[in-house]
Amino acid sequence: MKRALATLAALTAMPVLLSACGLHPLYADGSKGAVAQGLGSVTIDPIEGKGGWLVRNALHDRLEAISGGNGPHYRLAVRLDDQITGFGIRTDDAVTRERRTLRARYQLFDTATGTVVMDATAGSDVGIDVAGSEYATIAAEDTALERLASIIADQIITRMAQKVAADQGAAAANP
């Protein structure tokens, strides 16, 4: 009975404790929220290569959903490093496994002042089985690149949103 009462008391106190932890949704209120208003608008410079095209489109899709406020205008410059490395080698020197790594260095510029607001990196990698068919291997490499481009775009957008939210929080604390 005491254990049941203790559990009930803990469950009752949980919402109060969680509300005091300071967590809040980053994208609250969508395009009318603080992050969207703080981002204003972001233009994305062209990015070289097929991976660049994929990353740029993924960034554009994500930014379209959260930007559009009356905040500052930014320019995003991204440089990619795309590597495929074979590491599973059979006795006949044929590669059986590859790792595709996509790294991005990105800079966010305030277009009004030309200053760098954010300079960071993002990256991910994925393993690829090398099939007996060259077509199947190329298709697997392309699919991996599409997945990596999506992951990189998510990382960039999340870090940009965190930066804007942190800057707004600092501005609110120091009026």
C-alpha cells in the first residue's frame, strides 16, 4: 500500500517537475514561432555536385517550412566532402563493403552586415554492401547519398534553429 501511494505521489508530481526543467519546443507555433521569426529568410548558395544538389534541396524544403519571419536575412554557404572508402576485402582483392562519408562545412552570414553568424560542420556516414552487380552497387551508393544529404540538412537546420533560439534568449535576458 505504501509503495502504491509513493508511486501515485511521484506520478502526480511529475508534470510539475518536468515543467520546471526549462525544456520547450524549438519549433513551437510553426512559421509564427520565435525561431521562424528570428530566422527571417535564408538564401542558400549553390552547392557543387550531386550531393550538393541533394543537400541544397533538402535544406530548401526544411527552411521553407520554418522561415519567413521579419527577422534578419541570412545567406547559407555549404561545402561538402563526399568520400567512398572500401574496407571489406576478400582474398581476391575484391571490395565487399564500402563506407560513404558526407561532411559539410557551413557558414551562415548576416546579409545586412556580411558577418559570419555561425561557422560549423555536420556529417554522417553509412555502410554499403558491394553486390555482384555493378548496377546494384551504384544504386546502393546513390541511395546512401540521398540518406546522407537528408541527415546533413537536418543537422544544419537544427543547429541554425538552436543558434537563433539561443540568440533570442540572450537578447531577452539582456534588454
